[in-house]
Amino acid sequence: MRFLILAFSVLLMGCHNPCQDLCKEMASFAEDECKKTLSDGEVRTCIRDHTRDKLNDGDIAVCVEFTDTISQEWDCDDVEPYFESVSSQNN
């Protein structure tokens, strides 16, 4: 029984809520569509800033809605404010 409780606790710690998933989607969009590189630290900060205890009522529903529509409705200017700094890739 103790093993199950421990295993369940570890699994929960690795789960992200939809707002944290949105951070990763924005980072992918910025890199793929905007040719900008976000540091791992910027993505981690976004994830940390969007833990369930820091969200208001309704935030998760909004994040769910936007996660699926980033590539259709967002442009590069929409993504930048969510990260501290965004540097262009040098290709």
C-alpha cells in the first residue's frame, strides 16, 4: 500500500496542468514559427508561474482553449510577453 501511495505522489508531481502545457506549446510555436529560441529557464519559469495554486478561477479553461489554437490564432508578437526575454536564433 505504501508503494502505491509513493508511486501516485511521484506521478502527480510530474503532471502539468493545461496552463503549464501552454507554456511548452508557446515555446514550440516561438521556435518553429517565429525562429526564436527560448531558454529552458524561461520555459521553467513560465511553468512555475502557472502552478494550480497561482491560477484564478477559469484560468485552466482559458488555457485549454488556447493550447489548441496557438498556431491558428497567434502570431509572434502574441508569444513574446509570456517570456522574460526572447533571442533570435543565429542561423
